[in-house]
Amino acid sequence: MKTALIISSQVAASRVGASASAFCLQRLGVSTIVLPTTLLGRHPGWGAPGGGAVDASRLSDMWQAIAAQTIKIDAVLTGYMAQAAHTDLAAVIIKALRKANPALTVLVDPVMGDHGKLYVPEVIARGIKDRLIPLADYSTPNLWELGYITGKPADNPQHILRAARSLKGRTLVTSVPKGGQIGAMLCGQKSAAQVSHAKFDNTPHGGGDSLAGTFLARLLTGHAPYDALALSTASIFEILKMAQAAGDNELPLVRGQEALTDTEPLPLLPIHKDSP
């Protein structure tokens, strides 16, 4: 069994951050260790969340205890960073784990903004961009985050490819439109492919966290990257459909957990240099 370390937010009553990604990884057979950058009662979108950031010194202390267990860690997933020092600590941990295990898989979900603006302080966004993205084997920005991180436009497939290929490793770009649909594009240096599905007007928070966890789980359980894209995106789409049909305000991950394992993959559309 593979083991993934998650460095992200922990939210008690909302299926976001590590509360979502850890469940997806576990349901697909990957053991998880969580270093919580926050301890919150609920998603801030519902109002005062309760709780707050976990000080980086306490996280470091927790990490020292985990490291003393000599657990073989196969992957790291980073998500929401609540302090600038969290990005520094995450980089130190990744470098140490990669030294111990050169086959370590690192996925950075650069949770920083959308719709034209940052929703974390700029010092945190810069830390993610400058310290964590260069260490990533895979990163999962949305379209706006891709543009912010690279300083390049990301408004059509060719611009997305150009921006993604300026980064090290593979980039899974979310919130990519295709006609009246939406989906994700996985970009490598020599190939790229997109999957798309119906677009909803409103969806619960946590879809990006769940996709990152599900995609990483598929990689760790032996799927090739583009197969992991098709399977993981299909799974989260099915769970979003379930939420839409029931009017759920939170992702129904437990109720819809069979979608994580049993959903048919979405069709892959290869992206070529001359794609419109």
C-alpha cells in the first residue's frame, strides 16, 4: 500500500482541503498522513469558520514526530497554505522526503485564487509559486492560477499549453472551457489531452481538492497520467452531478463514494499544436 502525506487545511464540517483529498485517496487504497495547515469548523464561505491557522512551528514539531516513525512516504500533496512559513516548511519536507525516496511523487495544488484575484495574501501566493511549484511533478492550477504563476495568458488551448509547458513537470489545468462544457487539461512537454463534461451553474466547494486527491490516488495505484486524468475527472463529475441533483451544499463524498472507484473514464481529446 502506498502512503501520501497531505499538507493542507483540515475543516471539520466541510468536504474541502484535506477533509476531501484524504478521503478520496483512502477510498482508492492509499494510506494518508495529514499535516493540517488550518483547523477550521467549516468553510469560510458559510460564515465565520471557527478555529484558525496552525502555527508553522507546531506543524514542524508534528513533522519531526512523523519522520521519527520512518514511514515510507510515496507522495506529497500540498494544498491550502495559511501562513507564508507553511510554504517554507512544505519545501523543506519535500526535499527531505525526495532525498530519502527519489521516486517520490509531488503534487502541488496551488490554492491561491480565481476569478481575477487572489484569496490568500500575496506573500503566500509567491511562496507557492517560487518554492513549491518548482518541486512539483504535477501541479493542478485553475486557469487563473496558471496565468498568475507563469505570467502568461491562458485563454485558449495554445496559450494554456505554452503557459503549462513553461513549468517543470506536468500540469493538470482545471476549469478549462470547451464549447458549453468545462473540464481539465493535462499538459506534458510533448503531449497534452483534455476531458470535458457538462457545466453547472453552482457547485459545492471542494471539487478541486477532491480531484487532486483522486488524480494522485490513480497515479499511485498504477494508472498512466492520462488514464488518471480521465478516471479522476469522471469520478468528481459524477459526485458533482449527485450534489446538483440533491441540492447539496457540501460534496456528497461519502454518499457518492462508489463514483471514486466505479465510474467509466471520460473520453480523452488529444491537444495538438494546431488545435483551435
